[in-house]
Amino acid sequence: MSVNEEETISLIVDGASFEVSLEAEMPLLWVLRDELGILGPKYGCGIAQCGACTVLIDGDAVRSCQVAAGDVWGPVTTIAALGLDGADHPLQTAWIKHQVAQCGYCQSGQILQAAALLEKDTSPTDSAIDAAMSSNLCRCGTYPRIRAAIHDAARSLRES
Amino acid sequence: MKPKKVSSVCIAVLACAVASTSAEEKGNTGSDTAFPTERVTQEMGLTAWAKIHAVASHPRCTNCHVGADNVPLWTRNPGDPPRAHGMAVNAGESRIGAEGLSCRTCHQTSKRPNQVSNAAPHTGMHWQLAPKEMQWTGKSSTEICKQLRDPDRNGGRDADGLVEHILDDMKETGFITWAFNPGGNREPAPGGLRAHLQDMALWTAAGMPCP
């Protein structure tokens, strides 16, 4: 199939099924924002340098600007569907408690990257948090609040 | 040293490889010289090794053939000295980033061409560092040569296994294949994929001599 030929792609995004006709090479971020109108994932750099476009695919944090629509291998979760059974995810609660966001542009990516971390490790150390979050950039410099909020959310998950 | 005869297995594998190489790959495989079927001397093997080493010591390979610190390298422009991968990335003992930030977060698994300059490259195999036993950074030609022929460090491969390793990579559009066609603004490894395959077959047929 040539690069510019459109095909029908089936996607599950935030629990809903979609069929879209587009070039399979189109980055998932473009599909989400321009085709499906899901605006949580943000365009930052387009080359996997900033993390603003982070979503979960089958639970793994990935940069949606780097995933071709035709390569999506599982259900996509954006910030809009992160909550648990209609309630906020502990990370979202902690984010509000610590007033993490400043301009907020990177925050949906930060929260989803942190969600992938807490899925694997509910007692992350500072260094584990730094390692997992090291490629999600925040130009406002909210890193100390991000780290504190992740610790808080981890505590909530352990106690729940 | 008495000349060695090229193994029939090796010739058969190479013949299949050349025949099955896709049209796209053919455009990026460099030299199109026929595989020699005459007896292979040690001198021919050492000549082939020199070309293999030129590939193995290129940043397209060494940037992920790093040591036990598990820190991949970056090379921004051709000729630049490699430096630590940005974002403080450490692939961990798992060598795939499982302990912290997965390589796959940015480096997708996809056989599609790499087209965007400076974007995270992808291959048809899950992105990962080479085993630390196969560290090539800071190693001499002789050291890398001895690594490659040592089954205890090369994944238990014999001579044919080393050639098949490249063939398997070609089928999967893996890291070796990508190194010769990295896309974007990245400098490819020297010589071309088919030439590299032929050099590996020659070197192994010659008894894997090291300088």
C-alpha cells in the first residue's frame, strides 16, 4: 500500500469505537485531535522530545506523535478517560491538591506518563519517578510539584 | 593458513537472502557484487572483517551497543562525537527501559520508513539496547571481533548463526537493516546491507579470523 493511500482504520479510544478513513501513516496525535476531536493530547514538538502528546496504548505510555495510525496495537486512553469508574484518578486528585499545573499545556501528558508508572510501581522512589518522567518536559518548571503529587497518588493507591 | 571452502549452508542462506530481498531494500543495500564461491582465505576473511568493523564501530551501531551503565548514546550530526542520550534516559538492566522509561515510549515498533528528521527512529523490532556482553563502545577491532565469534557472548551463535542473525533481521526490518537505511537526517552505516551480509558470510567462511 502506498504511503498516500487512505484505508479504514479501527480504533478504540477512551472506551469508544471509531472507524476512520485516513492514511495509515498519519500520526495518532493527528487522528485524535483533527479527526476525532479529542483535544487532551497536545502537540508540542512532533518528534518525541517533549511528551505533551502522551497517551496510553494498552496501558503503556507512548508519544502519540510517533505512532502511525495503522500501527496502533490496542485501546487508546487519553486524559479524558483516565478516571476510575466515573471518579477522578488518584493522580488527578493529587494534581489538584498540589496545584501542579501552571500553564497546564504539558499536564495531560505528565499525568498519563505518571499513570503508566503507578501501574507498575505503587511505591516509586524519587529516582524512579525522575527516571519515568524524565522525557516529559514542563517549561513552567513544575517538576517538584509533579513529584510530590505522584507520591501522594501512590499513597492513595496503596491505601485503596 | 590453508584456505577454507565456503560452507554450502552459507551459500544457500545467502542465495535465499539475495533473492528475497525486497525491492525497497535493494535500493539501499549498496554493493551488488556476486557472492564468491571460490575457496576463502584468511586474508579474504580479514579484509571482510575490516569492513564489518567499520559497520560495528559506526554510531548507528555503537549508540545502542553500550556498556553496563545502560545509557544509550546520541549522535546529532555525522562526525559529531557521541554523547549521552537526552532526557537522562537509562535503559536499565532490562536494556529496554522496563525499570523506568520504556524505550518503546518514543521508539515505536513499526516497519514503516523513518521519514521525519530528528524524530525517534523505529524498527520492526522492539527498541532495546544490545546485551551488555556485546558492548562495542570503547572496544578495539580485535575485541569486537572476539566478542562476535564467542558463542558465550553472541547469543550462542556459530558461524552460520551469525549470518542467519542478519537474515532474520532483514525479515523483521530490525536494527541491522535500519542501520543502513536510518532515514531522516541520520548517517547510515557504511557499505550497504547486502555488502555487509556478504562480508559476514566471507568472514565466517574464512574461520572468523581476528586482527
